[in-house]
Amino acid sequence: MNLSNNPPDMAATAEEVANDLSSWMAEHPVVANEEDARTAKLLLDRGRLCIADLEDERAKKVKPYREKIDETNAHYKAPKSILERVLSGLRDRVTAYIRAEEAKRVEAAREAARIAEEAQRRLDAARILEQEALGATDSGELGVDVKAALVATDSAERNAAKAEREAARAEKATHVKIGGGIGKAASLREKGTYTVVDAVAALHDMGTDDDIDAAIIKKARAYYRLHKKVPEGINRTTEERV
């Protein structure tokens, strides 16, 4: 019994109503006659009204918090939006710089690779001349400068190895990273943007789950309200209830 001046809490009232309905249902497994039906109708109305009052009380208690949340969100929304737009502009500039710098480095890497290929060709040619000199000496030919051929090959090998290292460093350096600051180094990262091209094909590949089914059913209800028919692939069943 509520002895205070405060109205009863609807949560407690809902529990009482549920107990009353459950007790009546325990004594009446079926609605057998009109008297039972009238009593059941009264209990139905009582339950529905109780749920409505419960939701009304909940909404009234929640409203001040929602208003405070909305007020707080509004307080931060404008400065956040401004900062995000300014940050986006700065990010675009840094992105443009990194793209231009990477383009230069890619070109430099291509040039280094070209030099390395040329150095390798010179090495191959020097080795051929070295083998020819050694062969000529073995066959007794006079005036062949074997030492010069060996020195040339050694020099070509060192030049080719150096060019290969420089080409590898240039290739590795094509990915630009900007250090400093507070967080991780800034670099270009791939970000995917998804658009629906063929929803049927996508669903065929992915299958469905509860979230997708709920979204489809929501759209199907709207489609039914508008066209008075269900879309293909959707089954709508009906039943009569009080």
C-alpha cells in the first residue's frame, strides 16, 4: 500500500497487473463462455493501459536526460564539425605533398633500376671479354692483356653491385612517411569506399543474417504500405488476433 503522496511506480504496478492476469489465467485455462470473455476483455484493457502508462512514465523520466544529452551534443557538434573540416583541408594538403613526393621517388627508382640494368649489361660484357682474353692466352696468342680484362671485370662487378644496392634503396624509399608530431608516421593508406552495384548478387555471395533480414523486412513493410503488395522474395502471413 502506497502511504506517501507520490504516485505509485508504474513498474511495480505493471508487476501487480501481470500477477492478476496470471492468476486469472491459472484459474481459466480457456475462455469458456461470454462471462469469461468479458472478464478477459477487461483484463486485456487493463494490461494495455498499464503498458501505455508504463511507457508514458518511462518517457517522462527519460526526457530530461535526453534533453541534456541533446544539449551536450549540440555544444560539441559545431566546434567538432569545424575542426573536422579544417583538419580535412590540412589532410588534403599533406596527401597532395606525399603523392607528389612519391611520384618523384618512383621516377628516381625507375632511373636507379635503369642504371642498375645498364651496369649489369656492362658486367656481362666485361665477363665475356675476360673469358675471351683467358681463352686467347690459353691458345698461345701473344699481346693479350689479361690483367686489364680482370681489372675491368672487377670494376664492373663493383659498379653493378653498387647500382643494385642503390636501386633497392630507391625502390624501398618510394613509400613516403612523415615522422614527428605525436602519433604514428603519416603515410598514404588505402581506404575502401563501398557502393551497392548489384544487391542480389551481393546477397547471393554473402548470404543473410538477422541484421540484413531485419533491414529487408523494414523495407518490405514500407513497400507494402505504398504498393499494397509484398515485393518478390518476401513472404507475408496474416492472422486475426484480439
